[in-house]
Amino acid sequence: MGRLSLRFAALGYLTVILIGPLAMMVWRTAEDLDGAWAAISDPDTVAAFKLTLMVTAIAVAVNTVFGVVCALLIVRGTVRGRGFLNAFVDLPLSLSPVIVGFSLVTLYGLHGWFGWFQRNGYEILFATPSIVLATIFVTLPFVVREVVPTLREIGTEQEQAAQTLGASGWQTFWRITLPSIRWAVVYGVVLTAARAIGEYGAVALVSGNIAGETQTATLRVEDAYQFAYGNYAPAYGISFVLAATAIVILILMIVVQPKEARH
Amino acid sequence: MSISIRHITKRFDEFVALDDVSVEVARGSLTALLGPSGSGKSTLLRIVAGLETADQGAVFIDEKNVTGRAPQERGVGFVFQHYAAFKHMTVYDNVAFGLKIRKRSKAEIEERVHQLLQLVQLEGLAKRYPSQLSGGQRQRMGLARALAIDPAVLLLDEPFGALDAQVRAELRDWLRRLHDETHTTTVIVTHDQEEAMEVADQVAVMSAGRIEQIGSPRDVYERPANEFVMTFVGQAHQFGDTFVRPHDLEVTLEPNGSTSEVMIDRIVHFGFNVRLDLVGADGERLSVQTTRDHAELLEFAPGQIVYVRPTRHTTFT
């Protein structure tokens, strides 16, 4: 009896908090499919999705390399300040993205320390570079956080065995370490991508939000909502695509998981 | 190839793991580093392999000074207690690893790997992953992997420590036969004195970062250099400054001039051997090892009063 009611409580909570809002959005999208499709196929929306994908690709690439190197330093390194690095990597998780965006505006603004770029025509702010920087900042911890525990768990014996068998540091990394942490890297990449696609706050402050140029998909949703004038179909349509992407990513993770358990 | 370990000292912060340790390992021999945990034996082995660096001293392999060299350049085969199997590779790929690094031809690798898998009796399991093998099979794979590179010396760090008693005994026996076939200079680290006695030609007994004695298994057992070796290698009872092994005590039913009176507390049967747990008049406990036939002849029973006398003893001055 107790277990049954607990299960109902958990399901009810999930329904109210997670499924309710999403279901409502899907419902509204379905009510005006033509309007939603028109918004999705609008050239500016297509441009926004392209920008989001590009920014995500760069953030994933940069943070995967950084994340693996950083995790190796934290777990295997002998340099001082590893503890500091380990703690600092989590900063983007605790810092509001709005503050991240604001501090980037301050840093790269005309009077900021890095204002030289902006003053000399190398546009960072209100252009793609700042969107990329903001996204990299907020997605920085995910690969590191996934890889660190896995590296700890596998230990150093396999790497030492490879060394005694003649493998150089580089060969040991590619043939032993990387294959051993590959699923952790995959999870980290998935989380990074999901977070990058969904990023709003930091990007909102730095991008300039010019439709067709510096407007990402999430910014376009906000725009479609702000300037709906009673027609919410475009906002629903674009939101639906973003939400569907997130759910596909979630399903991918679940599909990948059993393989990890098998090895 | 011979190994010469000369005056190795190693500290971890304040803790002295190895204190001026020297050992000579003759070409083609099998040497055991025997000691309790924390005695520094594994650290010493890892220094020979280059996985750990010594603070002082030198290591020579085949008369070449390898002290400053990386593990990759030493040509040692290393076998780990917990196998260190490459989990994402098949048995075949594990064994082939060192040969692939050395860029041998595919045909050569295939021939060598199959030959080694045959040697370690894993022919049928080449396509399995380590997680699909038993502990004993994983360790045989570890040995084949280490042997694949034709190592100058083979170093085994508690190789059978994680296995159950029966597999342990089997592998120990098998390792000795393998050594007799290949004659690869081998050093095995163990805390199990029986294992050391059974496989090694030479035993180096270690304690607290120092070598206590180096000699043949028989030497170390019969002519221990000090109290530590006497009590660590085999059992011993101490009477004042004299030490007696449990099988060097004679039990009789009648007293004579040199015997002491004891009571039988418990009789433990180990097949051919029988152990008598005895309590002396002063409450001191000791055990005597004797044969089943002897125990039956004298009709020992718990609670019985008997008399013991050492037939052979050792004194350290």
C-alpha cells in the first residue's frame, strides 16, 4: 500500500512538474500545425537553428578536448593546484548564465580589458565569437565531471602495463586511456550538446539578437513569444523542435547506457 | 639476463620504504622477494621495472645501468596482482599489444600470439574479453602478454595473491614448469612463504625496507639469519632466546630429564599431518607438528598430560 502510494506521488510530481508543461506545448503546437510549420521553415528560424548547431559543435569540440585534458590533470597530474582546478571547473554550474553573459560584455566591451578587439573592428560582442565563448563557458564542466570519476575508477595499472610493454605516453593515451573512458566522454558530449543547444541567458546578453544573423534558436523562441501579438504558433513550433531534440538526446543516452554496463 | 640491484633507497615523504637494498639475481634464476606487507618488496620490484624511481642506488639489467631509463626502454615483462588486463581488448589483442607497439608484421604477431596462448592454455579463448575469464585465466593472459615481448626479465608482483587457494597452487606449479622451459630470469614478489619456498631458487626475505637474508629456500628455513626470518619463514616457538620449529618438538608419554609437562588442548588433523595444540603449566601455548601414525600410536586425546622436548633448536646471539 505504502509503496503504491509512493509511486503515485512520484509519478504525480513528475507529471505536474515535467510532463504537464511539455504536453501542453505539444498540444498547442498540434492545434495550429500550419502556423508552426511556417515559423519553423522561415529563413530566419532556419538560420537560428544553423547558428545554434554551429555554436554547439564548436563548444562540444573545445570542451571535449579541454575536458579530457583537464580530467587527466586532476586525476593523474602531479602539478600543484589540482584541487583548485577541480573546484574551479564547477563554477559555471553555480554561476547564473546571465552573470556569465554580463561579465563577457564587460570584458570584451569597448572599455573592457579585451576591448581592443571590439575597438579595432574584430567583432566579438554581438557576433558569433561571443555566442561561442558564452556557450563554451556554461558547458565547460560536463565532460570533466563525467570523465574524472571514470579515470579514478580505472586506475593506473592498465597504463603502467602498456608502458612496460613499450607503449609511449601518446600510444598509451590513444590505445588504453581513451578507449577506457570513451563512454564517459560520450555522456559528457551528450550533456554538453544538450546544454549548449538550450543555453539562453548568457547568449541573450552577448549576442545582439539580430534575426538571421546572431539569433540562436532559444533567442528566437523568446522573440516569437515577446512579439506574438496573439499568434503563439511560431513560438510553439520552434519550442517543439528544441524540446524534441532534447528528448531524442535523452533517449540516445538511455540506449547507449546498457553497453557501458556490459563492459 | 641478470639483475643487479645496488644500494637502493626510496622514501615516501618521511616513510623509508627501502633502506640501502642490494640483491643480485643470477641469469636464468627465479628469485622470490618475500616479506610481510609494507616491507618494501613491491616497491623494489617496481623500481626494477622503472614504474617507480629510487632516491638513491642503481639497477643493472644484463650488466647495463638502467636506473634513469623509462619502463618502455627496459624490456621487462611485468605481471600485476590485479591482472591490469586491457578490459576493452580481447585476449588476443591483449597478448598482441606489445608486438603491435613494436610494429611486427601481422603474420608474425598471429603466430607468436597463438604460440603463447597455447603455452598458457588459453587457445580457445582468444576472442573473449577479460571480463569473461576467471581470475586464473586472466592472470595467465597477463603472463602471456608479458612474455610476448621476449622480456629480458620477468617481474611478477604478487601474481597469485587475488586467486583462491587451489588455483594459486596450480598456477604456482605451472609457473615453475614454465620457468624450467623458458629460463627467463624471473623475480616474484610474495608474502606467502610457502609460495616462495615452492617456486624460487633464491629467496630474499625483506622486512621494514631492508633485506634480512638472501639464500636458497632451504638455507632460509634451516639456517635463518635472525629472529625475523626464523619466525616469518615457517612457524617457530620461542623459549627464552631459543627458537624451535613445531616439527622439531618430540612428544612423549613419560617424562625424562629435559622434558616439560604440558596438556593437550586440541588435536587438529590435516591428512597425513597432525597438529597438537598444547598448554604448559604456566599457561603458555605451543603447537607441535607430528604424523598421524605417531599420534595414533600414542593414543593422544584432549586433556591428556604429555611431555615435550626440542630435538633441534636455534639460538640467535
